[in-house]
Amino acid sequence: MIEELLPDTVVTVEAHGNDDAGHLPLHPEEEPLVARAVAKRRREFTVVRSCARRAMEKLGVPAQPVLNGERGAPIWPEGLTGSMTHCDGYCAAALVRATDLASLGIDAEPDGPLPDGVLPSVSLPAEAERLRRLGREHPGVHWERLLFSAKESVYKAWFPLTGRWLDFTEADIEILVDPDDPRRGTLRAELLVPGPTVSGRRLHRFDGRWVARHGLVASAVTVPYT
């Protein structure tokens, strides 16, 4: 599912379901990161890192531990950049050589309503209005959850380039629907704060894609060099 949202240069590995059998165990260096975690958190942490190591192997890079850096961002092997996501019943990792993309972010969420009170804290008035319009025109997707996913993907692509926090209200995201398939499309994120500089140009917008399938909504944002 994530693979179809990303360029061919990106390697993805996914895991569906809640069975962690067959996945690679944690590295000893990763164990302390979940030493006190509940069973669900530990399982997702283990499976998504198994996905990441399999992606490394697909790129010809020896499998290595994935530790947490600043604000919990994953630390990738030298020469790689990537992103991970996990929710109930689904984990995925996407990796690419750093020479092919400046950054990327992926996120998957259950295709269900956001908890009460969350939408006003993560959306701008213009975004909320567009969500209402999408809900009227295409009622088959929980658009507020997709917006949340897109905000997460934007942040995951933003942070490695800036090392700075990006608030939910500092990017205005427009979700665009494929006219041939209302359960997939593209997204545009206008940055409302100064963006990162990539290849000598200041970025004002991130672009991405999304899909709703298998009870999930997923989004991906890529930042090319040109």
C-alpha cells in the first residue's frame, strides 16, 4: 500500500496483521528503548524495525539497529534516509539512498473517526472547511483522519531537513481526489513558516500522495532535490 505512493527509488517493506512471527528480533541496542513498554507498543516497535532492516537489505546495506535521535526521529545508516509508521495491524518502513531523495515521510492510520476534540487542535479553519466539502462529495473516507496522517507525513519529511518542530497549524494541507478513484489522490502542503533549503532553493511546499484501503488511510510525502 505504501509502495504505490512513493517513487521507484524508494524501497518499502510492510507487515499486515498482529502476528509478529517470522519478523527479525530487536537488536540488543534497541531493547532499552522499549524496556518498559506495554506489549502492544513493544510488538509494533519490533515489527516496524524488522521492516526497516529488511528494507536495508534490499538496498544492499547490512541490517543495523534503528535507534532514536532527537524528538524520537529514527537514526538511519549513513547514506540512507527514510521513514516508518505503525498502527494497529499494520507496520511499514520506507528507505531510499540519500542521493536520490532529500527526505521522505510516511504515515498510516485506521480509517475511522478521530477522537472527539482532536480535529480542532490539528487543523486550520480552511482545512476544516475543505474536509467538510470532501465529506459531502466523497463520504467513503474519514477525511479528518487522512488529514492527520498527512500532517504526520509532512512532519516526518520536515524534521530531518530542519531539526525543528513543525506544529500542526504551520502547514496548510489540501487533499486532492483522483477523479477516477475517490479513494486515492495527491496532497499539497503549503508551509506557513520558513521552509528548509534544498539544493540552494527555499521550499514553500511539500507534495505527496494518499490512499484509503484495507481499513487504513495512508499518506507519503517526498522531498526531491530538484
